[in-house]
Amino acid sequence: MAEYRLTTEDGDVVAEETLEHDQAAVAWRSSRPFEAPTPGEGRGLRLERHTDRGWVRLDPLGTAETT
């Protein structure tokens, strides 16, 4: 089981969840609509997974980058 979180483009954490694998996390992220306070801001949420090296950003295409 791994820890996942959703962050805004500004880095604010809006949700956290413990899930079994990355595919489940991508589905969880897809089920979480995000509405920004004003048009044009925060167009989406970023999915991140916690690792020994810190938080790693996951994208829907299956690649990851360290944040």
C-alpha cells in the first residue's frame, strides 16, 4: 500500500489516500473533479506518490518526476 495525494498547481494538498497501486491512484484522481476559485486558475490536480526520496509526481501516461 502506498500513500498518494492530490495537489493544486500551487502545491496545496487537497486530498490524501492510501491505495494499493498507481493504477488505482490514477482512477482515484480521475474521480476527483476540481473547480478553481476563479476561471483560469488551478486547471487540474496533480497526483503524487510518497517514496523514500519524498513525493513523486505521477501523470496519467505512467511517467513520474520527483518534486
